[in-house]
Amino acid sequence: MGDVEQMRRPLRRDARERRDKLIDAAQLEFAARGVDASLEKIARDAGVAIGTLYRHFPTRLDLLMAAFEPRLQEFLDGANKALEMADPWEGFVCYLENLFAVQAGDRGFNDFLSRRFPGNAETEHIHDRVCQQIEDVLTRAQEAGEARLDITQADIVNLIWSNGRIIDATSATAPTAWRRQLYLMLDAYRAERAHQIPEPPMTDEQLYDAMVHLSEAK
């Protein structure tokens, strides 16, 4: 039997069960510890050897993507709803609230949103899609005269980073504190609040490099 045919064969029931247990354990551990959580602990929690984990998921990113699939779909569904709203400002607000609500519920997904993983086509595609959504929802609000014109995609990513720190600090004591910060910033983003800012926004290249740096620094 050729290699291609072997790759297409479905997993045996026991192998499928081990894979599902690894994904379940990874979802819990990444949510609690972030994307740098111990793979050895995930394997132990799933009741398998670390070699079994690597047979199913050769890289950490492979396991991350399998574990994040439900959370990512939740986010994308909310994003599509926001982009379809008739009121551009309400769509902008809805998009950010959905993004931060998903971010708040999963430390690993929080990490994933904040970083870039160059060299991995799947994660690059997802991040490009998220960045395009940010651009679309922001541009709609700006063209409607609701959002200040000097906000850029980089400003929104900066907000994601700062919100991540707020979530880390408050998740155990005030798990919805992030909503206050979001709405304070939304108030500052309104067109009528605009005034000259002495610091220019980051360029797309600076933003990308900063997200890669966060990934490499861990």
C-alpha cells in the first residue's frame, strides 16, 4: 500500500481516542498556562507517553491548532456577525467585545492572538485573516464618521496586548474587569474625541516584528 493511501486511512478507534484525550488535556492546560504549557504534563494528563503525543502532533503548533479549533471557530463566528451589522460603530464595538471575551476565557488563545509564528502557513493565514477583519471593521466605522481616522490596525493589536495583561492580573479576582478598559478605550476611539497624538502608529513591519518577538521571547 502506498504512502498516500496510508495517510488517508482513518485512525483506529483506540488511536482516535488517544488523540481526543490529548486534545482535551491540551485545551485545559493551554487555557490555564498559555501556549508554552508543558507538553509532558499534557501527555500525562491524557494518560499517554510523550512519544504518543508527538506521533499525533509532531510540533507544539500542531497541538495548539487542534486544541484551539473550537475557540477559534467561536471567535470567527462572532467576528462574522459583527462585520454584518448594519451600524458600523456597533459592528466595531461588537467585534472587539467578542474578541476580548474569547481572549479572556483562554490564556492560550490570548497568547495566540498576541504573537506571530513565522514559517507556519496555517497560523500565518489565521493571523492574516484576523488582521484583515480588524482592518475591515475599523474602516467601516471610520468611513461612517464614527471612529477617529488616525486609529490603525497596530493600535487595535496594542489594545489586545494591554488587555491580555489586564486579563492575567484580574482573572481570579475580577474576571470581567477587561470590559471597563475596553469601553474606556472605545470612548477614546470616537471621532469626536480625536486630537493630535505626538507619537505615530507602528508600521505594519514594526507590528509584525513585535508579534514575532513575543513568540521568540518565550
